Amino acid sequence: MKRFAHILILLLAVLVEATAQNAMFNVAGTVRDAKTGKRLPQASITTQAGKVATVTNADGKFTIKSSLPIHEIWVSCMGYSAVKVTVDENNANDVVVKLSPGTIMLSELIVSNMNAREIVEMAVDKIPNNFSRNNELLRCFYRETTQKGKRFIYVAEAVTDIYKGGYNRLTGVDRVAIEKGRKLMNVRQADTLGAKIQGGPTLPVALDLMKNREILLSREELDLYNFTMDIPVTIDGRPQLVINFHPAFVTDHVLYHGKMYVDRQNLAFTRIVMSLDMSNEEAATKAMLLHKPNGVRFRPKELTTTVAYRFDGEVSRMHYLKSDVRFYCDWKRKLFAQPFHVEAEMVVTDLMSQDATPIKFKNSFSMLDSFYDKVEFFADPSFWDDYNIIEPTESLEHAIHKLKKNQADKPSI
């Protein structure tokens, strides 16, 4: 089996710090549950043309930008009915979107007689037809953070371009180029350990499950799992079959458990959530960890990945990816290990071209590279003015403010 693409590299004292464009039209707001008022994370926001997109953060907030005037936006979230919201100068800076749970017809609830494994196999067979056959260039926003306890010690962000060859073609040509990036660190004397993800911005290539089927969707891998039907939901107003999967056997490599969401109308995969099986701690460690210094204890806790695809009315393509990695780590001489949380999040914000030429290898970001080592420190408050991003959460925004202040207060060398 191909090694799962999340690779952590723990560091020692290496953690010590080593122009105006065209005006953009902005719309900002919050997405909430219409009944409870709860803020909804990972809700999808698209412009009326459907080619510019973002997602809400964990606080349910979003900002979407376009070089063209934005008169309306489409808002959708898993389990809710999609809505169209009219935008004007009176509400563009504070749009409040309230979503109601999506309704599932009675016929869509009769799933007990459906064979879950057969549905997955049919969905795999339909990938070449359900997903884009064009060579496309996608503009994305990527964010990577590391927390030690509740404190952010590292934040890095980038706008990237991703070349995606057609899903009916051979893999191996998809590449990523960094358009713009920045990072911040908050290193204290006691911070002798940190973590980073090797090849972070390339995760949308490495974890495109529709192409890299050997991770989960090959016939050989499917044979290692049991599948059961779950209660259907709606995504973007379309009914979804929900399929649970979990390991059926003990194998020589770590398996996963999670859920698959399959569009009932065209059998296209819409979303896959998978978590690394932690029952064998030693095997889970090997799957998560590439390297650690001698004398360091590492204990895995969680590795969960969400990969989402969006249907544009004709074909589907990758839209969103999120990875959560949690573990305990510290020196063996210390009594207690510290909790760490490494998170990577990516959203496709723009479809740049549907007849794209591949990114040249010399201009691409390697899966062997560390994003930490490839971007510079930042302080420019207008850094992302002309780009769509995932809005930072309130806690992250506060952390970034502190990180920038600490960086500014340090004497120059």
C-alpha cells in the first residue's frame, strides 16, 4: 500500500528563527443554523458565476472576493438546504446567512436493502465520467498551523496554483506552485520541539482519492474493509448516500475508519472523511511519523482527513481538504509529554483555466519539501487583499496578532 501522505517531521532547536493591484469586490458574513443560531463551519460559499469560492472557518465566518461585482452568493453546508443570497452595498460587509436542515424524501431513506460495497465500487467505476476530464489550473488557499497545548507556535499560509490533469488520464502530472506565502513563529526557550508536514501544499495532489485510489479505493484496499449504510444527508441540495467503513481485518499496515458521501443521482463521491486506526500505536506511529530526534517520546492520538469534491452541474472536482493531526511528544527525561495539534486546510478558490498546460517541474513545490522552510516571515496587513482565503478563526486571529507583535519586537540582526 502507498504510504499515507501525512508525514510529520519533529524538530529540535531548528525552531529558532532561521504592490497594489486592481480593486476587488468583497462580501463578508456569517453562516448560522436557522433554528439554533449555531455558527456553521466548512459551509461552501460561491459567487453567481460559480468559479470563485471559499469556505467558512470554525467560527462560521467567511470573506469572498472577486474582480467582478458580486450581486449574489450561493451558500451550502452538509445536511442543509442550499440558499441564494442577494448582496448589495447595504449588507456586503455583514451578510448573515441562515440555513435550514435539508429534507430527505421517504424514498431516499429506504437504503437497508442496498449493498454498501457495491455502491462504492460503482462510484469508483464512474470516476472517469463524473470528474473533470479537462486539464485544469486551480487557484487555492492553504494554511498550516502547529499548536503546543493551546498556544500557536507556528502559522504558515500560501496561495498556490495546482495543475490537475483530467481524471480519465494517467496520474503523476499533477503539480503545485506557490504563488505567494508567509509564516509566523512564536518560539520560546522551552520550545525545543515542533512539527511540520512534509510537502504540505502538495496534500491536494497526494490526497486526491479519486486519482490516488491505492490509499483507500483500489479493489485490494476495499477488500480490507466492512461497509454499512448510514442515514442519508443533503450536500448542495443533492441527496447523498452515506456509507460507513471500518477495518475488517488486522493487516501489516494501518487502515482507516470513516464515512463516504456519494451523490445519489450520479454516484459521484462528494466527500470522504477518514481517520487512522489507532488501535496499534506502533503501527500508527510508523504511518504518521517520518523522523524524530533521538530521546524523544512520540505517542499518536488522532489523524483525521476530510477530502471534499464539488459538483458544478456537469462535473465534479476537488474543492476542500482538511487534516487534523494530534499527538503527545516530549523528551524522555521529562515526566509529562506535551500535546501537539498540527492542522492543514486547503480550499480551491478559483478555476483559473480549463485548458491548462502543466506546471514546469522546476517551478513546482516538491512533496519532499517543507513549507516551513520555503516561505518568509510576514508583517504586511494587506498581504491577502486580492486573494480569497479561509478567514482565520477568532483564536487564530488573536494568535497571529501576538505572533506579529513578538516578531516586530525582536531586535534586528
